[in-house]
Amino acid sequence: MRDVDVAIVGAGPTGLFGAYYAGFRGLSVAVIDALPEPGGQVTAMYPEKAIYDVAGFPCIRGRDLVNNLVEQAAQFTPEYRLGVRAEALSYLDGKPLLELSDGSILHCGAVIITGGLGSFTARPLPAAAEFTGDGVVYFVPRLNELASQDVVIVGGGDSAFDWAMSLQPIAKSITLVHRRDKFRAHASTVARVRALPVTILVNAELTRMDGDGRVRGVEVVVKGEPPQQFPADTVVAALGFTADLGPLAEWGLTLDKRHIVVDTTMATNLSRVFAAGDISEYPGKVRLIAVGFGEVATAVNNAAVVIDPAAHLFPGHSSDAG
């Protein structure tokens, strides 16, 4: 068992900014995440995605945002426990006792949960169940790996259209297949993709994948039409994912579906436990990375006062600290 001022559960953008801000407040920090790299869902799912709504950056790739956040936090040397899950929560001397999946125990001044949507699993592509070869992916960690390929994207949400827009300049061809004629993606993104040389098939279903060892083509059925064949070196199944709170669901937190209910200080119903980012819930909640940054700063400042009642809630501006 070792003591730490703040344990941050979740190493996504919100958690990484929390690590910086806790360090800025002079608190020791341990960051825990089940994934092997920092960055949470951004690193695992959208590293090449262009993000347009982070203050101060007209546009920044997910990978670059994570790298900047890690660099920002590094000046205060947070401890990272990656590839490890936060399993159980109890209390010792009135302070949280966090048991991790590697057997270690953290005695914390406070815990801040920034786990996004919890652990997540990609929704499967039904046609892929019948195909034993390679070439089906659910995320695109590096765009260049699909350069000069015929790419078929299945889905109608933001991820599907983001991949289509990002891959179009480097791929040989892009075909987007969606089972409805309405899209969940932002209208502006849909309009931009429609203006590109991308084949968009609606009311359509990918019914078969062909290839020996690796996909070489797909069969698509558009409602009311005979099956069509399209070349494919890679099929991107952008069908979203299912989320699970995992062990957090057993901690006794007040939940609203899969989200953790917090008050205006980002405190949960459990003593010395806070939550921020997409995993938190309160009236009027908006789930954006930019919102998560503000929430975790609020959580850290309120945790600092709980840890040391003599501390000030507002620490002053970082520019004043040099």
C-alpha cells in the first residue's frame, strides 16, 4: 500500500488534464487506466481524427492532443498505472482505499473518476462472423496503413464519416454503406463527404465478404435492388461500441444509467470521490472534451480543500505562478 494525494481513474483527455491540474496544486497523482497507453478512447479509437472544438486549437488530431496533454502533465511527474483496472473501493482512516487489478493498493486523499464511458467494446459486423480472413477493423489507428487501398466503411455516424473524409485523399477508393437513409453524423460533415468522390450507399447492408486469407471484395444489397460487388482491401466497421462501468458499478455510487451523478463541485455521493468528463452526470450536462477540462479542474480544486481544509478553493491563475 502506498499513499497518494489524488488517484485519477481514467487516462483520457479529461484525466490527463486533471493530472496536470492536481500537480499544479502541489498534489501527488497516480493515473490508472485499463488501456496500455494514455489517451483513453481518443488513443484507442480516434487517434487520427481531427478535433475542432478544443479551445485554442482550430484543428488538432486526437493523437497530438493526447501527446500535448501528457507533456503538460509531465512537469509534475504523475505516476501512471496503465494496463491496470481500479477494482474495489473501501476506506481506511476516512480516506479512500483503492485496490487495483495488479494487486497494489493506493491510500488516497481523494479519487477522481474520469473514465469516459467506462470500458468499451466495438459492436460487431454481422457479415464478418462468416469471414475467417484479415482485413476487418473497427478503428483506424494510423491512416497511412490504408493508403492506396479500396476501403469500405460500414456505418452512418460521426466516426464513419470522419474516416471517409480523412481516408479519401490517400485511399484508392472509399465506399460508405449505411442501413438507413438518415445519418447520425453531423450534417456539415455529411455535406463535406458528399462533395468528395466517395460512393455512399443508403438503405444498404454489407451481406458478404470475399477473399482468401484477406478480404478482397464485398457484397452489398441495397433495398429493392440486386446484390452489388465492390472491391475492398479493408472493411472499417464504424458501428459504435457498447460501454460498461465494470467494477465501478459495484462501488455504491449513485448512477443515472451508466453515468455517475455529481453535484456542482463534481463530488459523488461517496466521501472524497469525485467524477468528471463524459462519465459524470448532472442537469444540463454536455459531453464534450472542452467541458471535461473545466469539470476536472473544478473536481481537483474541491478535492484539494477536502484533502487540506486550510487550502484555498481557488489557487490563483497559472500565469501568476510563473
